[in-house]
Amino acid sequence: MTVRILAVTMGDPAGIGGALTVQAWRALRATGPTFVALDDPERLAAIDPSLPLRVVTSPEQAAPVFAEALPVLPVRVAGDAPGDAKAAAAIASIELAGRLAVERAVAGLVTNPVSKTTLRVGGFAYPGHTEFLGAITGAPAPVMMLACPALRVVPVTIHLSLREAIAGLNPAAIIGVARTTAAALRQDFGIANPRLAVTGLNPHAGEQGVMGAEEGDIIAPAVAALQAEGVLASGPWSPDTMFTPAARARYDVAICMVHDQALIPVKTLDMARAVNVTLGLPIIRTSPDHGSAFDIAGEGRGDPVSLLESIRLAARLAERRRDAV
């Protein structure tokens, strides 16, 4: 794979994704990484009337114009379109980006945030980007990792109610997520022997069964099985103490049992620079670690830092995969 152009999706048409894309291009136009926006050029022009943009028909046309204009591969959505049409455009942008990445027409994709409510209106049959891209690429079990300079976290269960997440925990699920994570850290992040800290579920990691049995019945057997395979896994760690600076120095990634157990510490530490990375795909996909921010859309107050970090990380991961070929 020699292509070095990334695809950036439109995100939710009613959110801040378009404005962030414009800001990202202004920040990166002189230095790169180069990207093409999969968006509606009229929508982007309305967001910033002074924006120089160039409509392209293929990603390869983006590189020659990127320094002078934002290259846009059109995905049309009328400004006054009803909700289902907006959702259809958002989904079409993701699907096109995934297809281009599979075909190696782009080096990877960066997805602007989309409201899951919006996706549902459009008939989206998946819990989120992660599962949709897994279906597009044929990856059986993609994994969501959130990463900032101070911490990497991976939730075993993602977009489920807490009751459903706990009911769905089992050793096989933990082992599968941990295997995918360890392989991705070796392949894409250059960590030869990644250290995985596996959280407990209950207060104080169950306090030897006093506060819950899941640690002994589910989590510890999964850790033992991973260790037997040669994975440097440890745990169950007590979730209330494992995110301190001293504790974080002892591992490369935290494997967490439920969604908020993973996302609260990473967003508290550094939400602005946190990036969502999908592991276990044959393509590169990153995304900002924030939502569509409907409350500030159109006000020019969106912070592009997480999108910029997502673009830069996608470019680094793509470079590493190129070097490995």
C-alpha cells in the first residue's frame, strides 16, 4: 500500500463534524497528513464561505490540491433535508470511506462523530461505527480502543446497558478482546511485548469474593488462559486504583469490563487528545473521542484537537503498516 491519503467522513450533518474538518484542513494544509473530505461541498461552503475547496472524483486527486484547497469527494445532503435523509448521508459517507480503505484507495479513514439516534433514524442496523466497519471489512470481532498520551483503554463490552454488559461477560469474551488488543499493539503501535492490565468488575476487584464472584469465576480464569498463551496479562486489578500515574506505568493498555470503566479515566485525563481506534480491522480507522455536540453546532466553538490527533494517528498507523509490508 503506497497511497498516503486519508478519508475523513462527514459525521452527523447536524453536528460539528463539518466545521472540525474545515479547521483540521486549515491546520494541516501546509504539513499534512493529506486527507479528502467525504462530505457535501455545499454544506462545507456554507459552514465557511471563505473556504477554498476542490471537488474531486477520486482520492488520488486530493494530494496535488491539498495545500491550496480542501479536497471534497461529494456525498450530498440537502441543507433542509429531513432527519432520515441526513442519516442516510452520514451512513453513505462511512460506507464509502470503508470501501475506499478496503480497496486501498485511501490509507485509512477518520470518522467524524455521529449521533447513534441519527443513525437509528436512518435504519442503521449496528450499535456504532466499530461494528459497521467490522461488517464492511469482514472482520469477525473488531475492538474499540481509546488512546491518549497518558493511557490506552479497551472495554470488553461496549454499547450495552450495564445490566446487559455484566450478563454478557465471560472468559471467552475477555480472552478474545485481549488477544486482538495485544496483536494490534504489536503490529500497529510497535510494542513488542505489550503489557495488559485486566480490571476487576466489582469494588476492590471483588475483595476475594466478598463483594462479588465475577473476578474469581470469570476474570481470573481469562487472565490465566492469556498468560498460558504467552500474553503479558495481569489482574484482576482493582478499578479504583489502577489509573493513578504510578499504576499506569506498569502496563501498556487497560482491558476494562464495561464501557464507562474504560472511558471515564481516559476522558478525564485528556479528552481533548483522546482518539478512538478500531483494532482488529484490515484497515486503519480512528475517530475523535467526543460526540456530535449539537448544542454548539454552527457557533464556531468546536475544538478540532481530537480530530487532528485522530488524523495524525491514522497516518502513523498507516505508515507502520506500509513499512511492515
